[in-house]
Amino acid sequence: MILEAVYEQGVLRLTQPLNLPEGTRVEITLVKSGTNFQHQKPADILAAIASALRSKSLHYP
């Protein structure tokens, strides 16, 4: 599922309603809007994700 959100005052606000029960926990992977992964090879996408996970700007437990 791909959702669009806007970051405002420290909170991600979805641009469309989400059909989930209240209190449902989800995992989110952030991709800056305008990044076009649809035209990339899967191996290149996975390499970009792995690089982001290794970077200091992203913390993943």
C-alpha cells in the first residue's frame, strides 16, 4: 500500500483517509515524494533501502 502524507509540526498527516481500526500499529518506510522507484530495477531499489538503513540519518532497531 502506498500512501501520501504531509509532514507538519512534527506529525505526518495522511492526505487520504486510511481504512484501519483505531489503534492499529503499522510500520512505515519513508520515501521523499518525487523519488520514482517505479522505473528502477528491484536490485537498485533494495540497494537504496540498504544504504538508507546504514546511514546515520536513519535509525532502525
